[in-house]
Amino acid sequence: MMLKALRLEIVKVRDVHWGIQVILVILGILAAFFVSGWFIALSGGNPAEAFAAIFRGAFGEPRKVYDTLMRATPLIFTGLATVIAFRAKIWSIGQEGQLYAGAMLAYTLYRIFQPMLDRPLLLLVVVLGGFLGGGLLGLLAGWLKARFNVDIIISTVLLNYIVTTMLLFLLYDHKYWMGAETYYPRTDTITKDAWFPIIFEDARLHMGFLIAVGFAITVYWVLKRTPYGYDLRAMGSNPVATMFKGIDVNKLIMVTMFISGGLAGMAGSGEVFGVHHNVNMAVSAGYGYTGIIVAMVSELNPLVVILVSIFFGAIINGSVVMATQTGIHTSIIFVIQAFVLLAILISRALMSYRIRRVPHAG
Amino acid sequence: MEESNHNAEGHGPILLETRGLTKHFPMVVANDAVDFNVSQGEIHCLLGENGSGKSTFAESLFGFYMPDSGEILWKGEKVEITSPSDAMDLGIGMVHQHFMLVETHSVLENIMLGLNTRGPLLDEKSARARITELSDQYDVNMDPDAIIWQLSVGEQQWVEILKALYNGVELLILDEPTAVLTPQESERLFSVLKKMSREGLSIIFITHKLNEVVAVSDRVTVLRKGKKIDTINSWEITKASLARMMVGRDVVFRVQRDEVERGQPLLEMQGVRTCNDQGLECVRGIDLTLHEREILGIAGVAGNGQKELFEVLIGMRELDSGDVLLNGQPISGKSSGSIRSQGIAHVPSDRIKEGLVMDFTIAENMILGSEWSKPFRKGTQLNNKAINSFAEEGMESYEIAAPSIDHVTGNLSGGNLQKVVLAREIGSNPSVLLANQPTRGLDVGVIEYVHQQFLELRSRGVGILLFSEDLDEILTLSDCIAVIFQGEILDVIDAEEADLEKIGLLMAGVRDGE
């Protein structure tokens, strides 16, 4: 109403030039860093020093860059898992549980097949196990939705708890998975023949990153160019019309949840066989949830997920250096992540409106 | 009084006037410098095709939209109406096409909703008395305690009108009020409106039906593509001249219909029964047979089971009993996908909710439901070449007004949306076409084209089941007319012997000899 007095009105804008979009997003991220810097100052640190340390820690030397990419790998997978579900307007937040389910099935298969398979076959089994483990857990939530109309948000959140609690149970007993030479809740170290191959010598970046990039491109192609992707987008936009035109929406939900879960599960097998080389309760540093933020910031575009994951991976990786050099706790990265998401969402919302003068109102 | 209008003979002073009222929307001018006035005690029709700017104009008067330029004068004084409550304070009331009622509340509560009351308490007693008084005055039988959803659509409309009268309006705007009424209910509405106008109420009556203009109005203003064409006294008009003003060219009222011998039974309904979403039985034992080369029209007022029967036939609603056969094979209980793959195409009544994906491009919408079938899929991929050429063809033959086939569907107007649906469904080479209100919201010119397409399909052997509230459409196209009332087919009449009055009575549930 105040606007009307000033002879202004807010109108919706349909097309915004992509250049303006990019500038707005960059401004948004800068604003997020600015506010985060204020938080760092509040906690007694020097923001400029902290951000410089993060940057050095993330990109300071080639090895640091590889580590950043390694950190980005699980985020790409969980980000893609979110993209494919959210594009269909299936609000799955089960990526964290699916990640662990993938890790657990991959580890189970490793224990069964390690004695009898060669390295290439063993790697294949482990990778597929990751996909299958997460996928089956996703499928369970999808089936509950299709069969009993159980809300996906509820079922996936509860399954997250169930899976992580189950893992805890397995890891706390020598009868099950607890390592022979440890009293920490973790398994024995995995034999080297099942480790994911390293891409560059002397760095920890493993083949999972290449698989992740390959999957990002595949998901992009599936969404854009295949009838399945078409159905998925149609359901996301108008499920009623999709049903009227004879598409089996229940089947579509189950397939989509299987694929989404499978992608999240790949993050789990990647972390276990590429980074930690054992199963423990810290296999995921909240990657399932961060993946949701990654997907939202990427506007559910699978290719942008790669870039955003690297950006978030850099913050995670750099924060370790920041913590040792400046003494600021690494938890500040969650503050940064949250503000980046808020800034992107706000700049998105602002982008679709503009204020204009009302010509001769009355 | 600033000026008197020579056309407003026999009426009081001018109540409301607009000068050069203009409203732009992205890509279109909805109203282009419209000069308009309505006198006290006058019924003024606003006539135009869909998309001609009638509703936009009315909603500018009611404060829904702010005009970009031009001015509104109320009793000779310039006013700025920035919201519906401004309009109501002045004394302008509006009954929309879609009623703004709270379904689970009573008539009384709905009428009192949003009123400015003095003090913290509602004065139910005096409100009840006033409603009863108004109902008696206009001979409307209305129980103030009836719950809205229990009322028929016609009665709900009366609630809307009473609500406006209760507010003490001097100008009542009715947006296509007869769209949901039977012919008899419409007649009744007209006679009450005339009575109201004699008592000094001014009425703006928005319509695209020529008959109504002749029946009810004192003057008529014709809009075309946002521009005012003319304002004329109703006794000086003919239907043909109005149609010419409305469309901009001469209109043929009947399309050429060839005699075709009907063929084998295609789609048979045997004792079909089903329930609506509330669990009440709303299709109660329907037996009908649709043949090859036949258009079977189903006439009836909306809400008599057409939607549910349509959904049963396309596999979206379960049957409680009975059978549906296609070419002698049962299809009841099959999924919508398998029914569609057997050659049944369908045009749903709600194109936005049930027919289209608004975020998709036109090309994408043109293949909705066919994305897994042959020319549109090549291996694992969509075949963009086939999709694009199919879409281009549809866009051209249906004259869809859009920059390109890659345009987002949600930006199209209602008529163009319907054209996308029709192009897709007719283009899928069906053997049976089920069409629920296929031309609602279309321009006269396009309706003509669609009707020709339907007849063309019929001559190719397709059977068409046509659900329509528009009796003219039913009479124009059908070989056979079935009248549906409260979920039952009251009669099936050969189109040759059909007369409007008899069908109208059947639509209201009156059988011969009753």
C-alpha cells in the first residue's frame, strides 16, 4: 500500500537476461560471505584472515585442489540425488540415510566377495553395491508412498534414523562389524585391493569424482532428452494431467526414488572405499543434508551441481587450514553454507519481480 | 451530472463512467482506451469473445486491477478504486464466474463475511431479518442457515447476488452469470434482474452469448481485442449485426453437416455406476452406445455426473458396477495408460489442471501421453525432430497465437491452451474421442474450426462422445442427444427430432408428462 502511494507497483518478470542472473548470484554469494565475516568477527576472529586461510586451504597448491575435489565428490552425488527427486516434486530428505545404506551394502558385499574376486571385479561389485543399497532404501520410501500414501518427507527422515541406528548397533559389537584391533565404533581397515584407485599420485582424489561427474552429465541428459525424464518433469509440474494422460505415477515415484537413493548411496560407497577405508559413524559429515543445499543453490540443474559442490567442497576443505591457522572453529562453514543458500533463494525471489512506476494511476 | 448520453434515453443519470481506460498485460493490451458509461437503473451488457477484455474491464472497475491509464468517474466524480473493498465502499458489487464462497459455511455466514461491523460482535439477528427481507423482495427461496455446498450452483449464485444486495450496492457486475445455469434458471435470473433494474439498481452484465443480450439488456457495449467497437441501444440490434461487431466478420451459425451412415458399436456403457469424490453415487446406471461415425452429445448442466462418467471412461475413476466395452472388449478397470493406448483420446474439461503441464513448452505439451510411442521416441531418447514437426503442424492448423513452439505454455491465453489440447488429442489419430466442454473459452472463429474437425473425424469413422453445456453446440454437431440429470440419462433423442425447449426441460429434470 505504501508503494501505491509512491506510485510504484510490483510486477512479475518472466525473462531475466542470464548475465544479470549470474551477476545477482555472485552478489548474493558476496553478501553471504560479508554476513559470515561479521559472525567471525563476533566470535573474535579476523574475517579477512579467515577467508584467506580458507582460500589457501582449498586452492593453495595442486594437492589442496585435489583434496577440494575429493570433498566435492559426495556432495555431487547427494546433490544429484536431490535434483532428480525434487524435479519430480518428491520431497525426499533421505539422502543421509541412503548414503549410509549404500556404504553398508557395499561393505557387506566387500566382506562376501573380497576373498574370491579380482580387484576390477571387486571394485565393480562395491560400486554397484553402493548404488543398490541407497536405491533400495529410496525404493522403500517410494513404495510406502505409492502403496499407502505415506508422506515421503516423514518416511525418509525416519529411515535416516533407522539406518544410522542400525549401523551404530553393528559397529558397537565385535560379534558384528566392530574391528578386531579397535575399541572405537568402526570396522577394520579395508584391504587395499578394494580401495578406489587414486587419480593423481600423492593425493587422495579417487575415481569416485570421475564417476560423479559422469553421473551428473547422465542425469542432465536423462532429464532433458529421455521419455522418463519428460515424465518426471511432467509429474513435478502437474501430476493430475500426467495421470490423465495415462502415465503410471506410482511407478514413476518408485523408479525415481530408486534412482535418487542409488545416487546418494554412491556417495556412501565412495567415502568408505575412497576416503575412510573403513566404515564408521563419521563416513558422512552431513553430506546428505548438504546435498539438499547444493541442489537448491544449483536450481536443480545437474551440471551446476558439479560447480556448487566444488565450491562447498572448497569451504569444507579450506576450513581445516583456517582452524589450524586462526583458531576459528570449523563449524563456521555451516554458517557460510546457510547464508549462501539464503542469499541465493532471496536473489532468486527478487529476480522474478521488479518495481516499476505506475503510469498515470488514476 | 457532467454530461448526458443521448443513448441513455429513458434512464436516470449516469452512475459510472470510464474515460480512456487502458490496461496492459505482458504482450497484450487487455483494454485499449475504453469509454463506457452505465446509467442508474440500466442493464448494460458487455459483449465480446473470450479474451476481448470484458473481465479485465470489469475487474478494473471492481478494484482487482489498476488501470494503466484513463479515469473512472462515479456519480460524476473522479475516483480511484485500488481494491475490491474500495469498490464496495462506493457501492459496486460483483459476482464472479467462480464463486467466492466458503463452502462449509452457511448462507448467513457467507453473506456476513467481510462486512464492516460496528463493535466486536456479529449482529446475526438483524442480518437474518435483512436476508429474509431481500429474499422475499425478489422471490428467492433461500434458507439463511443452509450450508453452501448443499446448494445447487444456481442457488449459490443467488447467495452471491444477495451478498452484494446486502451490502447496499448501486451497481452490480455479473461476470457470465448464465454459464452454470439451465435455460430455465437463466430465464428466472433475467426476470429478477429486470425487476431490480426497475427499482433503480444498475447492472453490468458480461456475456458472450448473443441471445442474452437481446433478452436482458437496455444497452450493449461490444468489445473486441480490448477495444470498444460501439455502444448501442438493444432495440436497435440484430444477432447478426452483433456477431459481426464481436468477431469482425460474418459468422456462419451452422457448419455444414453431411449425412453419414453410422457404423459398428465402438464404446458401450452398460449399467455404469460410480461415486464422486465425496463418496456419493453420482453416476447411476448409465447405458449408452457410441458407434463408428457418430457424434453422441451429452447435454446437461455441469455437476450432474458428466465429469465422473468421463473419468470412468478414461480409466481415472473406479466403477462401482457395470461395464465399459471398447470394440466388444471390456476396458473397465484398466489403467488410463492402457485405455489411451487402445485409441481413446480425451479432452478434459479443466485444461489447466487435467490437460496440460503449464511449465512445459508448447512442443512438449503436444506429446503429453505419447512420449513413449513411436515417432516421438527414438531408442532411449525423445525424437525432437518428430516432436517439433508435429508441434509446428498443430500450431499452424489451430492458429495457436504464440511466438514459437518453444514458448512456455503457461503464458498462453485460455483459448490458446485449449487449442494445444485439441491439436494433441485430435492429432493422435484416435478411434474414439471423448470431449468434455471442448470449446469452452474459445473464440467463435476457432469453435467453427473445431466443429469442422469433429465432423471430419466423424466422417473418417471416429466416434465422438461430446459432453457440453452449450446446447447450440450439441444441436450443431450431434447425431444423437442424451440428456443427463443427476447421474441418469433421462432420454436419448435423435438430433433430427430434438427441440431446444424439450431438452432444456430435461436438463432441469422434467420428463414428459410430469
